[in-house]
Amino acid sequence: MDNIEKVIYLSPSNWMKTSQQINHLLVNQVEVYYKESSSSFILLPPQNMKGMKLLYYPKVGIYVGRGASHSWLWFVEVLDKSGFYDLYFLDEKNIHEGRLADLDIFLVGGGDTFAIAEALGEKGAQRLKGFIEGGGTYLGSCAGAYLLLDLSGPPFTPFTNFTRVEMKNIRDYLPECKAMPHKFFTPYNGTYVIHPVRETVVIMPLGKSPFRNHKVLTAPLYGGPSLQASKDETTLAYYRDFTDKTIFLVEKELAQEMLIGKGAAIKKNLGKGEIWLYGPHFEHPRYYHSNRIIVETIFVSLNGSNARNSPSSFCLLYTSDAADELDGVDLGGRRII
């Protein structure tokens, strides 16, 4: 390689292949820098370091313990196709034992948020907070997003100080159900968390990483939250519209009131680390362009000058009992909050 900067762009049409190429370079400890403003990768130290992050090959953990639905497999598929092979599957026992300390990024997908919070408990919440404050990245999708919202009462009490993000799909009365009565609400602390729609919705990015170079996106909503950030948090995208594939579980007017214009993706800095909360399932394998959000979130959150762990020279796979035997993994259920 000659001593000239080489720029590689994460373009909309071939971003997965590009991600594979970049991760191959990182595994082989080639120096690669990431520029957020253009979603580009620069080989060799750039002449202008402003806005640059030195990357490294990350250790990515995925929650597969009690309360997790099958959607953790969506993360695996997207990461596998994008060249992230250093994956670790953790259940609540592994978290209690301190295995988060081995990771750079921790992903929590859909499922039953009550069961996840109960399984992790006070000890798990402390481990998770220490992981993030120490420089780790938390990405929560759907139930994983609910987990770190500003909720109150058991089993969420240990998680109340992570963010000040509020959910807006909540009512003190139960509205009329139009479809899927087993899915449209969850009782919560004397109120009701309403899941107003399911399937594909339209998401509008706000020009901030990792949504910076995206226009309108579509992604499925399977009970994920409608969000409102506090002044200490950043809204990255909002719910813009419905589609012909959207299934309304309540009256359309109420669904619009709960979702349209509300936050779909929010970022919070906590200590040295970051929290990314996504209501829709950007990781769903059928949504290629939205999958890129997951991968860019990983690249955006990495900074080799402050790496938590040394880069891997080859890929190891740690599999928990829950991943091996699906012991305690909830493959269904209504409480998607």
C-alpha cells in the first residue's frame, strides 16, 4: 500500500460489502479511520484529523436471556452479513457474572421488557451501568429501548437513572381495539402502554449520525416505543407516516397522535459510553437500507484511541447456555414493552 490516503464510502447500494471489507482490514489490524459526516473510511492517517475516529474490530454482545424474543437472531443476521463475527451471546447469568466487561457493544432486541428487567434485577442494572459509564455502547431496539426509558416502579426501579427519555404511547384508559387484542396493550403501573400499530412505518432522519446520510427510511414496528427526549438527550429520527402495510390496532387518529412527529431514535451519553434507543426494528433482515443504521451505529460508537478491549486477531464465539439450548428464551408473549 502506497503512502496515499484511500477513501472508501459506505454507499446505500453496497454498504454491506463495504462493511465486510472494512472489518477484514480491522481484523488484520490495518489502520482505518471513520468520518461520520460522509460515512467514509480512510486508510492511513488522514491529513486532517478533524471529525475522524480510529476504528478497531469490536466485540459485540447480544442479549439472549429470559425475556428475549427471537428477534435477537435479526441482529445476528445483519452483523454476519456485514463482517462482524466476534459475537458473544449473553443471558442474565453472564451479565451478573460481569461478562459485559469483555465487550465493546451490547445489543438488546425485542421481547418482554418486564421479564428482561426482572431477570437482570439490581445486580444486572449495576453491571450494565458500569459497562456504559466505562465506555461501552448500549443499543436497545423495541423492548431493549423500553428497558432504559424513564420508567417507574418494579421491575424497572434499578434502571430509572439511565436516561430521562419518556414514552408517549401511554394512556390512563384503554382505547378501543381494532385488531390483534393480544398485542395492542400492556398494563403498566396503573396505566396502559398502547401499541397502536404494527408492521411498516416511515421514519424521518434528522441529519445526525448514524442517520446523517439517510433520507426517508422504512422499518417495522412491533410494539416499540414512541419517544420524547429530555434536554440532555438527542433525537435522531422521528415517526413520519404510515404505509399501506401498516396494521392499525387502534383508531388511526389515535395512532397518529401517539406516533407521528414523536421520536423513533434517541441517543444519550452516559459517562464515557453511549446509549442508543430505537423504537422500530432497524435490524429486521427484510429492511436492507434500515439495517445500515445498526452497522453505522457500531462504527460511530467506536474510537480506537479509547478502546475498551484490544482488537481481535481472529474471531471467537462465546455462546451461553441460553443460546445453546434456548433455555429461558421467550419466543413470544404480549408484553412487548
